[in-house]
Amino acid sequence: MKLKNFLTIAFLFSLISLLGFSFMALLVNKNSLVQFDRVIINFIQGLESPALTSIMKIFTFIGSTVFILVLTCVVLYLLYKVFKHRSELILFIAAIIGSNILFLSLKLFFHRARPDLHRLIEISGYSFPSGHATIAMTVYGMITFLFWRHIPTKLGRTLLIILSTIMILLIGISRIYLGVHYPSDVIAGYFTGVFWISSLIWVYQRYKEKQFERNQATN
């Protein structure tokens, strides 16, 4: 894919996700998503069983701070020691730190209380947007972007996308199932994550383009 086309796609993803989040935020402020949230919550929690609860708790742990810190260390080691891509390492760190600052700031701004319908775990803090959904989209989306070029086969790349998609979706669904987030929180979290990584990728690719042009000019 040509760089110009890639930058255009990254910009469009960033713009669409920003508009999507803004639309969700507007509806949440107007309490226009009550029925939407209730229908999805009833469906997902209607599947409740001891086995499924255990599975959902595993996926919510996979989206937790502890697990993400461990995963981040693994990714940073691979980028630094194996692939020796220092700039990609910085990009991944910026993605993780920035997404945390972003969703925490948004939570404090919107002050949406968590659902109090049928909780299977207890957790404090505000609800909108979902931090788990934001981080899941950021981490697994960025992992897909960074490791895509290092996978030589089409099958390997396809498996990477499928695995990342499954992780992102199940982490978000686990928060609804466990009763600590509204579906609209999770969707808004996804929009937040897409906006952040798309913006970072756009900036990163522009930087790499300028770096290439400078190297060409000096040679």
C-alpha cells in the first residue's frame, strides 16, 4: 500500500472514531441509550452460567492493568531485542500511556455511574468510556500494526487479526456480562482506542516518511 493511501486511511479511521465517540457521548448525556443498553445487557447476562462466568472473569483479567503490564513488557522485549525497532518501541509505549490518560480523563469529565443491575464483580470508579475496552483496542490494535510486517505468511497475518479481534471483543463483552459496564461504555471505549492508535500511527508514518526523505537528501 502506498504511504499516501495509508495515511489517508489512518486519518479517516481517526476522524470516524472521533465522530462515533462524540455521537455516543451526546446520546449518553441525553439518556437516549437506556433501552439500547438494557436490551443488550439482558441478552448477554441471560446467558449466565458458572462456566461462562469463569471464562468472562478470565477475559476481564486479560484486560486488567496487571496483565497489560506483563504483555507490554513482552512486546517491548520483542521490539527491542528481537526486531531492534527502537522507534516502534516508543510508539507502543506512547500508545499505552496515552490511552490510559485519555480514558481516565474522559471518565472524570463525564462522571457516568456504573450500572447497578446485576453485578458479578465489584469495582469502583466511573463507567464512561470503558477503560478495558479502550486498552484492549489500543494494545491489540497496536500489536497487530507492529507485528503485521514481521509475519511472512498470509495465514499468519490472518490469524493475528482474528486473535486480536477475538481478544478485543471478548474483553469488552466480559465487562457487560459481569455487570460493570453498559454496552455504550464499551462501544465508546472502542471508539476511543481506535481514535488514539489511528492518530499515533498517522503521526508515526509521517515521521518515518520525513526521516526517509532526509536520508535520501544526505545520500
